[in-house]
Amino acid sequence: MKTIELRSPYLIFLGSETELTYAKTGAGLVEWRRELCKGQLALEGGTVDLGLPAMSVAEAAAGGIGSLVIGTAVVGGNIPDEWLDVLVEAVEAGLDIVAGVHTKLCDIPRLAEAAAKSGARLVDVRVPPARLPVGNGKKRTGKRLLTVGTDCAVGKKYTALALERDMREMGMNADFRASGQTGIMIAGQGIPIDSVVSDFVSGAAELLSPDNTADHWDLVEGQGGIFHPGFSAVTMGLLVGSQPDAFVVCHEAGRTHISGWPDFPLPTIEDVIYRTIAIGVLTNPAISCVGVSVNTSRLKPEDRAPYLAELSARLNLPCVDPLKGGTKPIIERLNAAMDDRSAKAKRFLA
Amino acid sequence: MKTIELRSPYLIFLGSETELTYAKTGAGLVEWRRELCKGQLALEGGTVDLGLPAMSVAEAAAGGIGSLVIGTAVVGGNIPDEWLDVLVEAVEAGLDIVAGVHTKLCDIPRLAEAAAKSGARLVDVRVPPARLPVGNGKKRTGKRLLTVGTDCAVGKKYTALALERDMREMGMNADFRASGQTGIMIAGQGIPIDSVVSDFVSGAAELLSPDNTADHWDLVEGQGGIFHPGFSAVTMGLLVGSQPDAFVVCHEAGRTHISGWPDFPLPTIEDVIYRTIAIGVLTNPAISCVGVSVNTSRLKPEDRAPYLAELSARLNLPCVDPLKGGTKPIIERLNAAMDDRSAKAKRFLA
């Protein structure tokens, strides 16, 4: 395994943050991996509360914490000087530091020196592992579902995590596979695909969802958009390397244009389905769409159910808002599609 | 301009190479930019002759040479110790060193020190410029043709260069735009697209063919293949960022599979045309295919003309081997297509 790997359990560092909206990373960790989050640490003035026990660095070290995870993003994406005393203390106590901020941790001399002495790691989840391979396109064992989207920021990570939660609840064998920095913190491993050199994107995607048992589902977090004027190359490499058996299209109801690219109308969901299949058959001829995951937060509450029902009728696919009712209709369709596939295969072989 | 830019004219360094096949870079420079190649410099034992005047570093410095270009590739792609005395002498004399080898020039202490003193640059054409932008998808002025391919190593660079030569001969205003290391050495500028982080591939491609006059053609060197299991992300980003008005499909007659990926049959030329248009319309709805450039070297001499004639009849496109008869039939088709386009536009506006 050559992906980034974090050492759990975690102490979530919140700096002196006062607004929850800037502590999204920490909140995401608590939402999806509550069992790995053992404590939170705020500096003077910090008021954000993720509902975890307050914990000092000394308590964390004594309690077997693996990593201090920086759970907040400061505007500008750097590490403020006021954080350094605590971070150095953590490193000296042997805790790894995990961050997805713009400044590289190893470029901060005090941290780098402390880490060299204690052996703790400074893990930048924005930095891909070294020596990634070129994609080989070989079929891997196990099954894969990829979330794709009509645009960026339409719920691709959230949907993959909700599918993991719901599939596990239904007794299925499933793992979320992270391709972006927040996802990597939540999963405890992964590769920031959009930071990988383009020659190695599909190779990195292959590492993300390695061989597995026949009943196992990798739920791969998608990136970008196949019709995105800036990021389609990322999406392409991730799709080809993930060789998904199934995919879910993520969409935000009411969005009309690529966010930040006002000259580019949003593709239709049908466009995305068609293009994803057209490209995906290269490495998995059995690829199929099993549902649509919609962020309906911009709709009036009373419009949400009709919107999803109409969409579902139009596409003949389960369409859900994962925040409202979970993803089970999609999982049922997925299982039906797989049963159908194996029945067909048996008939063919009989 | 944020592409790599080389300082001409050049002194071609040939080491102690004895086989022309390992001096392809130098030979390419002489073939396509003879006017910029003022001399060649071989070490003891070197027998490769590119037909340039022999020139010492001292003569080069006195004669206003801008760069010493390493024109040979050693197996393993490093810089042998035996080269260092001459390279350091060149740097001390103020010549830039240009290389596309695996070892980074600036990682060689003697070279780095000499360069810091003299102000000469150590230019690694495999290293993209820093701070590349994300693609914005905005329409640029001037016209662009991209070479695409059924696979890697099917003549995309050669075809773009042959088109440049033939268009200039026909009095057209055209420039080759390099996206790979050898191309960058030939063009004297460019960006090694496959080394760019995937988030910035289409942004880098946009920089490669900037705004220009209405009659100007950029002839963009393609990379990878849109059906390639390893490199399709590179191809995607380059296509979207280049926003080509026209493209030429490059192909090797007789190739049946993706070279090095024996499980992947080669796509048909029709597949490549269709997929390139399907993707390319995102940033240029007027994109069209204007011809096919075939490497026919694996065919028997007597089979070449019939092969091209049959292909041309099948596709209704000019199909040429640029090494045998040049690319003029493609350029004529290109001009006819553009005339047709502007006639249609005029009718529409009348």
C-alpha cells in the first residue's frame, strides 16, 4: 500500500477558532469517524466545540493518541505562529501532526527539528506519496463504486461516506476510499488525486482501490467533473484508474453553471451518465449508473420530494438526497444490478 | 508567458556517444531548427556527427552561444561524471545548460555552484514552470490545431513539426507548440504537460497557445492517447486547454494494441475522432478533424500508397505519411474547412 496512512486515534486541534464553519475538517472527522476522535484541544479564545472531551497534549500522549489532526482552516491556509508551541509539544511527545493546510509542515523549522528528534511524522495530506506508478489498467478483484458529479462541490465525498455508512448498516462489506484531503483525514488513508502529476493519476487511482474479496465494495470519492473546463483531467484519470462497476452521479439542485466558470452551463445528469460510461468501459465494460445523489438544500422543503420523484421518473434511477433520507434506494438498485449481472453471467455460462 | 524559454543559439553536446540512435534529441534539433544549431561538442571517444561545426566551450562563449543543449540520452538518464568538467566550464562561461535527463541539473553540486556564481541557468525541460493556473476555458484569439493519436509514440510531435514546416512554406503564419521535453528543446519553449500536476493540466495547456492574431495557427504537440489506460488524463487536459479548431489523428500502420499494454486493443481512428470531438466541443464547439498522419514504416514500400488511399476513402479525410510526402493535403483540407466555416458564419450574419 502506497497511499498516505494516518496513525489513529486522533486529538482534534481547533486553534483559537470561534466559528464552526472553519472547523469543517474536524467536524467531518467527528461525524464520520467518531470512534477514532478521542479528544479536542483549543487554544485560548477558541470556542468551537465538537463535543469531544477536552484533552491536553500530555493527556493525549499518556492516552495513546496517534496523531494531532489540525481540524480547522485559517483564512490563507497557513499555520499561525500562535499554534507552534502546542504543535511542537505534541511532536516532542511523539504525536504525528496531520494537516491539509497550504504551508507545508516540514517547511516550518521548529516542527521539522522536533520531528527529526522524536521520530513523529509531519503528514501533509495535500502531498501525494512519492514514486506513484503509471496506470496498468489490469482488472482487480473486488468491486468498486465511484461518485462522479455534474460539477465540483456537489457532494461526491459526502455521498461516498453515506454509502459506506448505509452499506455497513445493511451488513455489506464496504470501505470509503479517499481521493481528497478532507476525505483522507476521515478515512485515515488515501491519495490527494488532484495533486498527482498527470502521468500518474490513473496509477494513483489504481492504488486507491486495490485487490479485495469478491463481496467487497470500495466506495471511491470522486473529484472534479468530466465536463469541467479546469479539472476534467483529474476526473478522467480517476475514472480510468478506479475501473468502477457502478457509479452515482452527484448534483446540486438549482445549480445552472459550473461554479466559478460562469461561461460554462452545467452538463445535464444524462450527459454525465453517458460520458462516464463511454469513458469507463475502457477499464470496466460492465460499468453502470445506479443512482443520483442530490443536494436539495437550495430548494424549498416542500419542493424536495417532488423534485427527486420527477428526476427519478425521468432517469429511471433512484434519486435521493443523502442528507435527508440516506442512500438505501441506491444500494438496493446496486445490489439488484449486481444480481442481474451474475444471473446473466450464469445463463451465459450454462 | 510562463512556459519554459530557452536561450538560443545552441551548442549541441554529444558526450562520448557513438550511436546516432542515442543522440535523437540533438538530431531532432538539427532537423527542425538547423538555423539555431551553431556547433557540436563531443568528448574523447565520441563519434556521433550531426554535421555541425565542432566547437569548444571557449569558442561558443566568444561566438555568442546562449545554451549548451545536452543532445544525447545516456541509458538510465543521468549525467555521467565525465561530462562535468565541460558542463561546469560552459556554465562558468555564462552558457545556460539545457537537459531533459532524469537527474536534475540543480541537484549536481558542482553545476549548481557554478550557476549561482555566473548567473547561467540550469534548465530541466522535464520540470514544468511553477505556479501554473487552473484552466479558465475562455476562448482565445488565433487558431489552434492539436495532434492526437491512437496511442503514444505514433508521430504526434513529428506531425506538428511537419505541419509547421509545410504551412510556413505555403506562406501561412504558424508555430509549433511543444508539450514534451524533446519538443521543448526544438521549439525553444513549452511546458512538459505530462509532468504537470493534474489540477493544472488544462491551465498549462492554455498557456501553451496564448492569444494570437486571427490568421495565426498554433500547432500543438499532442500527448498520450484519449483511450490510453495510463495517460488519458494528460490527453484530456491538453485537449480541453488547447481548445483546438482542428485536429489531426496520428497512427502507426500495423499497430494492434496500446504499446506496453497488451490487454488493450488499439482504438480505431474513428473512435479517436469521435471521442476527441465529443470532448473538444466543451471549449471549442467548432472543432473538426482535418486529416490523419500515419507512420507507414512497418508496411512494405509497395503497400503504403494503397493503405493511405483506402484509409482516405474510408474516412473521407486526407491521410498522409508525413515522412514520405509531407502534410500539404491536410493543410489544404484545413484551409478549405476554415473557408467553409467563415462562409457559413457570413451567411448566418447576412
